[in-house]
Amino acid sequence: MRDVCLTLPTNRACADTITAIGAEAAHAVRRFGVRVHLLVLDSAEPADRARHAGALAGLPAVDGVVVHHLDEDAQRAFLREVIDRSGAVDPDRLLRLMLPDAVSYGACTNRAFLLAAALGCESVHRRDSDSRYQLLDGEPVFPIEHELATLGLKAADAAAAVTEYTLDAAHADKPVALVGASFVGELSVDVGEIRELDPEVHHDVVALWAPTGASEEEKRELVAESFTGGGTEPFTADRAVLDLPDIWHIDMCNIGLHHEVYERVPLPPATDTIGSDYFLHHLVRDATLPGVTHNRHIVNYHTPERRTGPGFTAYQLRYAKFLLSMLYLYPVYSEMEAAGGALLDEQHRVRPEPIAESARRSAATDRAENHRRLAELDRCYRRLGGKYAEFADHLAPLRARLLDEAQTDIEDFAALIDAWGPLVRASRATPVDRRPR
């Protein structure tokens, strides 16, 4: 029986989402005959964790759905054993990268990858706490339908399960490595209010994540496409394209990844940085691995806390760090794109060594562009006034620290890639508490 991991990392109350994902797990078992490990990585407050446990306990019993609900203490215990088994030379650093004190979108997904390896899973399917499923004729539209139909199959063999096959014949023998869609609803990055307040400032703020030297036309195109997901049209019928994946229309709330990708290269473990969990999108496409881009988009919404008070400050800081991270990620993306299929070995598996080397080289990139980004962000927020101007005051004394952190983050990523193979192998030998449902 094929084992797969349907995972929800969360740090907020989301009992209704857990119930909905439980239904997707049950659907996967009935539809594909797989065993689904429903993995909830729970960093929420104790009262919310208790409600999550209640939601999991209340799921209908389905033979083939195995529930794993791990709080941070349980995750830390698992990681300590894995790191010790791996023989790592700096175990404390690795533990910090895998389970930092701050929010890390990459690290929480990396933990899911190692736990999936421990559970013997062939794929990881990630959902987010601030998302819901679309409905068609009153029934939820589950993305796992496309994910399990094609992931891991040779592309030529997966052709029958999609509506369009446009892959170059040169890649037909390679496995489908990524299957995903996007979202409908609110922008994935919470800049909609900025767009309403001042469209010109919105353009300038979003354009800051363009590569150094991008033309004005390229910036306009980037701004028009950024964070919009699958648009607003509701789901009415399936469309699934098998090709090199359209990574600009695939989001981490709606993705399935084959183990031969995430067991070879992790995600950047940067803290307080939105977008830090999208690296494998680029790797799959640049390495010329096939993927399926479909239209079973998830419904996205933003929880209120990120728009006022401390939540607003924290979220805007994560956006600022996202902009700074681009200085170091763009050179890696460029080198991966230039390498293309050379990133794969003879068995079409990703070679992690050149990616780690690229990340280390990138750490030496001149910081001038990041100084400019921070200055421009300051100007934009002060023009908006109100809470944005207040955030600019908050950001100003943090500039030097943030510049240092952005460089440290890419250095940490290179170190984690180096350690990743032994961590995955150690995970396969490390038990995870299993509670059948």
C-alpha cells in the first residue's frame, strides 16, 4: 500500500480546517486505496491545540487514515533523535534551523518532510490553516485528486490522467515531481489594503521583489501577476496540464511533492520571511522535472490578526525580510536555470551539491540593493501614513540586523542542504507515534 503524508502546519486556531482536511484524507483513501498519514504540526496556543485535538478525535473513523498530531515538544523530541542519529557535527545549530523560536514557513515544512520520511511516505501534500476548499454541487473540490493520480509516475504514463499534455518528448521518461494549483479569494500576500489606499505605492512596494536590473515593463508585469493566484473564477470542471510546472500559479497551500525532490533538497529555513517555502518550485522547473498544474484552487482568506496591532507589525516585517531574501535567492535561481537538466543525475534525481555551492556563493552578494530596498520601503510606508508610517518607524532601527539576518539565512540554507541527506536517512530509522483512526 502506498503511504502518503497530508500535512497541515499551523500556529493558529483552525479546527474547521482540520475537519475539512480530514475529509480530504478520507477521500484519498477511498479514491486511490492509499494510506494517508494526516500530519498536524501544531505550534498553536494550548487552548487551540486542545480544540485541534478534539477536531481530530471527531473525524469519522476511516481505515487507512492515520492521524499524527504533534506539538512542538513532540516535534523537538523527534528532531533531536534524528539529528543524533545523523551524526551531525553541529547538532544544536541543526535543531535551531529545523525548529526555530520564530515563525519559519520553510522550517515547518522541512519538519513535515522528515516526518514523512520516518513514516515511509512517497509524497507530501501540504495545506494551510487559512484556506478552505471550493464546492461543486455542494461537494468539496479536493486537490489531492490530481496529486495522487500523477505524482511519481513517469510523465508518459501520467498523460492519461491529465487534460493537456504539452511536455517536450525529451522529458517523457522523467517522473512527475510536483503537482499543484493556486487559490481563489484574497491576495496570498496581504498587500490588498495598500493597493486600495494608493495604487502607485502598491506598485512600488510589490516591484521591490523584482530582480536587480529589471526593466520597468518587467516590474509592471510582475506587479500585475503577483500574489493573485488563480483569479476569481470558481471551479466548474477539471483542467490539468502536464508540462514543466507553471510555478507562478502553484502555491504552498495547494501542493503535492514527490519524495525524490524533498528528500534531496530542503527548503530555506529563514525565520519571519514570507515566501521562504517556495524554493522547490524553482528547483523542479529549473531541473526540467515534469509537473502538473491544475485548477482545483483552494479558497484563501486572511485571518484578522495580521491587519492590526502586533500582528500587522509582524506580518509587514516578514514581507520586508522576503524582499531582502531575494538578493540572495535570485543568483541561486539564475544558476539553477542555467544548469537545467545538469542538476539531475542519471536516474533523474536532483543533485544537492551544486545547489548548496550556489547558495554559499550567493552569500557574498553585495548588499547595496538591499539597502535600496529598505530605503524605498521606508519611503512608501511613510507616504501611506497611519499604521504604515508607524511601521516605518519600527523598521528603521532594525535595518542593520535585518541585513545581517538575510545573509545568515542563505548561509544557513547551504549548511542545511549539506546536512539534509543524513537527516533524511536518520529519519527513516526514527519512530513516530502512530495513532490509527
